[in-house]
Amino acid sequence: MSNTKILAIESSCDETAAAVVEDGRSILSNIINSQIDIHKLYGGVVPEIASRKHIENINPVIRLALKEAGCRLADIDAIAVTYGPGLVGALLVGVATGKALAFVAGKPLIAVNHIEGHISANYPENKELKPPFAALVVSGGHTYLANVSDYGCYEIIGKTRDDAAGEAFDKIARALDLGYPGGPKIDALAKEGNPSAITFPRASVADAPMDFSFSGLKSAVLNYLNSQEMQGNEINKADVAASFQSAVTDAICDRAMLMCDKTGIKKLAIAGGVAANSALRAQLSSECKKRDISFYSPSLLMCTDNAAMIGAAAYYKYIKNEFASYDLNAVPGLGLG
Ligand code: KG4
Ligand code: ZN
């Protein structure tokens, strides 16, 4: 099956996005309308505002995605939409729009898991990457290590017991008054700091060495900031950012390498917003090199939320005739695997 064009829609959080992807690997357009400027006024995503903005933006974004791809709706073979996980009101805007478009255009509808979308962001940019491989998903809401045995087949090897990696970045950035979203701000500030200045804990989960836990680290950083403040000491924010970031990247790297060592998997693909972190990319890439593991990462734009990744994931459902019906609903708490 070739030249299959999928129009994909993504609206699970604060990005309204639409893309046209051919055969799961070629991005013909990838339009992202970010609401960050509005939400940062409140220090985080406000769900009700996100839903309203998606309603305003979704049709223009889809029109632009078709235009940039040089397509009319009639040229599209299927409509794909993220149905979870995410904010329910935000997801519903995409799901309702996807269903309406599929119905009026008489095209099949494909329901895509947002986390599977993040992993699939690797396909258009690493054309040689094919399952089986190990996937590390580190986003604002999710932290997973998974064995991707085939397209659409995921076995969870490790997950977070509390906060997601991106959530930890956002909370520490807030404590340091760096603004929202915190990950990119900490990434930039950490470049000016010393990662060994403060020793923060690298927590492990006793009975599950490949699970993650970031809440202890978060508390340790907050306690450090409070105690320095109470003692009247000036806080070196760059050192805190660098030391916190190195605790996160060490914890993530350890588990990813443990998984590769234990399973003998020789391919590791990273995904999700935190996969844009420069220190994490460098550390994983160097650890993989030492072990002769091929390391795959999407470009920075494809790490954070976008619709091209949804179109890539959808293609592998299209070729298996895995279509959704018109009673598709949003599933805010959807997991992977
Ligand atoms: O994947 P994503 O766009 O949305 C979710 O599905 O959650 O991830 C957003 C998360 C935010 O927590 C943001 O702070 C984090 O990714 N992030 C980063 C970087 N860029 C985005 N974290 C660390 N370093 C970055 N450069
Ligand atoms: Zn995401």
C-alpha cells in the first residue's frame, strides 16, 4: 500500500495541531498552534481555556495543513485523531472534529493513543527504524520504558510510580520562578551551572529496578531551596537547575541502559517533550555508543506535541484496517500497552 495520505489531528493538551503524513514516513505538512503564551500567564495549562482555544483554532489549523500539503479533503485516505490520554475537554474537540470530517468526506476514522504517537514521531525522521526496539517515553504526563515488539505492540517494562519526568521539570522550574513550560527553561539555565554543585537523590524503586520515581527528588530540591532561603543564603539557580537535571537524566539513563542490557535489545528510540532535553540526549547517545546500541531521537519539534506523530502511528493501523467507529469517545486516562 503506497501513497496513503492521512490527515491527523492532535488536541490532547495545549497544542492544536493538524498534519498530512504519507505512508507513515513522509510529512507533507505539520501545523502546530501553541497556546503556551496564554497558559503561561497562569503558570500551567488551564483545561477550560485549552478547550475553548482548540475550538477556535482547529478548523484554521486543519485548512492550513491541507493547503501546505497541497491536498484537498478528497485526496486524503483516512482521518486520524488522538483520543487519549489528555485533558477530556481538549481531546473532545479533536475527536468530534475528526468524526465530523470522516463522516462528511466518507473516509475511515483512526483512533490514536497520544503516547503511541510520541513513539511514532521517530518513524518519519529515522526511516530505517523498524520494530523491535526499546522506547523511552518521557513527556509532561508520562514516563514509560517499553518494548516495541511490532507496530502497535507495546510491552511496558518500566513506568513512573509518581510524577512524570516533565512534571518534575515543570514543578522545579516553578519553584525557581523560571516560568512555564519549565523543561526548556531548566535545560537552558543548566548550561550555565555546575551539575555536581548539589547532590540530589537518584531514587530507585526497590522491587522494580526499571520503574521511575521523581517525587523524592522534587521534595529534595524544594527542601534545599527552603533551607537556603531560611539561612539567608543566595541561591545559585543555574547550579540548582544543572544538579536537578543531572539527577533526572542519570535516573532515566540508568533504567534505559538496564533495560537494554537485560533484554539484549540493540535499538533505543526516545520520545516525548523531555526527549528534547539536550543533556538527556547527549547522555543517552553516549551511553548507547559505549554499548553499541543504535540511538534514535526525533527532532526537537517532533518531541513535543504535534499531529505528524499521530499520522505516523495511524498509518500502521490503516494497513491493518484498524478503524474506529462514530461512537469513538475521548479516554483521558488511556495508558500504553
Ligand atoms: O510531550 P509533551 O509536549 O506533552 C505531553 O504529552 O505531556 O511534553 C511536555 C513536557 C513539559 O513538561 C515540558 O516542560 C517538557 O516536556 N520539555 C522539556 C524540554 N522541552 C519540553 N523538558 C526538559 N527539557 C526540555 N528541553
Ligand atoms: Zn505529548
